[in-house]
Amino acid sequence: MSNPTYFLQGCPTCGRRLQIKVEYLGRTVVCQHCHGNLVATDPASVRNDSEDSREALLRRADQILNSLASRRVPPLHPRDIEEASDFV
């Protein structure tokens, strides 16, 4: 009889790190702590997905910053600058 192999995955509901048998990859499993459902996924594929979403988020931030840069922003009145410095 062979020993089962486990991987660690965080529960998206409660955040606990769960030990999940490799044979459950791709299946819906239930967190024993909060009873939330999650799909057992390969940790290596999750890293790639998060890198892709991080790049998409950075691209979107660049788009927003570029659109704001094209707008003309009126200069601040000196009185507003002095009032803002009171909060420092």
C-alpha cells in the first residue's frame, strides 16, 4: 500500500491552508473547517493564472493613467496648497 501524496491549497472562503490528496485534482472538495466548496487545483497553474491577472491589472492601470494624463488638470490655487500642508 502506497502513501497518498498531498498538496497545499488555501480555502478561498476561510483562508486556511488545506492538505488535499493529489487524486482530487480538478474535483470540487469541501473545506473541513468552514464547509466552503473549492476546486482542487494544481498550485503551479494557480501561479501562472495570478501572473496573467497581475499583468492584465497593470495594463489596465496604465490605460487609466494614460487617459488621465491626456486630460488637462487645472493648477491648484496657492491657498489650497497651504491648507493641505496643515495636515502633514
